[in-house]
Amino acid sequence: MAETLADVLGSRTAAAAPELVRDLGDGRLRCLACGHRCPIPEGALGVCKVRYQKDGILRVPHGYVGALQCDPVEKKPFYHVAPGALALSFGMLGCDLHCAYCQNWFTSQTLRDAEATAPPRDVDPDSLVKTAQSLGASILASTYNEPLITSEWAVEVFSRAKAAGLRCAYVSNGNATPEVLAYIRPSVDFYKVDLKSMRDKHYRELGAVLDNVLDSIRNIHALGFWLECLTLVIPGFNDSEEELRDAARFIASVSPDIPWHVTAFHPDYKMDRTPPTPAATLLRACEIGTEEGLRYVYAGNAPGRVGEWENTRCARCRATLVERRGFVVTRNRLAGGACFRCGTAIPGHWAGGGTTKSLGIPIPL
């Protein structure tokens, strides 16, 4: 009998971290890696399809990647982290959500969608660190699938990376638990959350609960991760002025210094007939973010069509500090993390930046 993808993934697992599992005393193990908090009986899978119980042990993904690429950190997107730096991005397989517009569905929807068949490639943490160093990447990022559900592997990789002087990031849907955030905090420097909607109805369509994501954003900020939020603006889904204003108001209530990225939707996956986001919608979203008190608002996925909203500007004197076109940093005038004109400190992690030298390098293993 031919080996299935489930068999392949099942042979690439390890025991869950003790911090991320609770024995319920009735044969079920509660997984604490994401907001679903799945109570998993013997032989069953969690919602993510890649964490499961076998022989009384919660088994979790280990020892492989489903995607690996070197990109500018702006692509994640982080705009207040070392502009122009390279990030080696890796992902595993599986997700706790099922977004119909997912652009990484080949990796995220494994074992949920029969057409999502990205093969795992065996790799060890040290080789990922060496690959990053050889490419001049100063950041390792867990992305492409939902990193929360593969946190044990990320922590193993990141512990080696941080020992080698690299910084580490999560690119996540934010459907976290306090337990998983505490577990990854020593290993993760930067955290990007997709705030997909401000309507619980929409979140439930995607497989989550709005309040859990909002609580996670608050917790991520309170724990001291560098946090940036992103809203993919989808026509007919979350693009009303009221909903965009609610998103901006919420982020500003956590901190007005959290960068908010409003990015353009492009037809993909099961929403391939939904029209792309007009640039005018992004421009209005940026205006709304500013009106609601956010100091750093960016428009993405529309290079050259959103004017100054691609750039980092001083919140006090409005001088342009970092100029971008798409993911490319064309000029960086930050002076030690402060405005060159008025000296105002700009929140972020600026060391190690420059102008972008390389884009989109796929990594063969």
C-alpha cells in the first residue's frame, strides 16, 4: 500500500512540550498550542490535523519544513524591524483555521484539502541556522503555515538561532493561548498578527473566535514581543469603513505605536472570483487608522499605488525616514532609531537594517 501524506507526517513527530498539554484524566489530552484548546482522545487529531494523541502521548510536528525561502523582512510584513534585512522563512504543514482566501493553502490546508499536497523536507535546526547565515539573513521566521501549532519545532530551531546571534519571528493568525505565548516568549522576538476581521461571525466562518484573537493581541503586547498587526482588506468581507475603524480603534487601544498594515487582497484559493482590493480602499483605510490615533499605518500589496503609505514617517514632524516600494527599501534615513530631523525616537528594532539587496530566494534542500 502506498504511503499517504498522513503517514509521512506521522513519522515526523515528537512529544508535545509539557507546557502545551494537560491530561484531562479521562483518556483525553488537552492541547494548548492554539485557541481551540482541543480535548484529544486516543487516536484522534486536533482541529489543526497535525497534533494528535497516540499511546497516551500528544504527538506534534518535528524535523521538517514544508516551505523555505529567503525574503526581505518587509514581506512578512515587519516595517519596524531592521528595514532591508533578510529573513529566512520556514514553515511546516497544517493550520488551525481554514480561510477560503489563503495564499499559502498548499502548506496550511494539508490533510484538510486533498489538493494541498506540499511534501515535507527533512531538515535539522543547525542546517537552518547555517543556511540563514550563508545567505546573510539576520532573522529566522516561522510562517507559511500557522506557527502556533508547530511551536515545539520553532522553539528548537530558534534556540539554535538565538545562540548564533539571529533574531526570530512568528507570522501568525494570533489564535493563541496564554500558555503557548509564555512558552515561546524566550525564543521569539517579533510577532505579526493577522487581524482578519472585527466581526465574530466572520471569524467563525474562518474557524476561530474574534475575542480570542483580540485577547491574544493584548497578551502579545503585554509580554513584550515586538508586535505588528495586519488586515488583509477583502472586498465584501471586511472592507466597510465601520469595520476598518473598529480594527484601528482596537489596535490603538492596545498601543498607538503598533504598526498596522492594511494590505490588498488578490484572488486566490476558493475566493478566486472576488475582485482585488482597489488602491482607493487602502488609502481610505490608512486615513481611518490615522484618524483613530495610530501613529504608523501602512498600505501593502500595491507597490507604487499608495504614495507615502509605503514609507515610515516620523509621527511628530512627518519626515520620511524609510522609503519603500513594495518589499524593497530604497532609502533608510533613521539615525539610531530616531528621526534625523527632530530626534523623536521611533518605536521598533532598527539595528541590522539597510537597503534591500536580495528578494525571494527559494532554498533547495
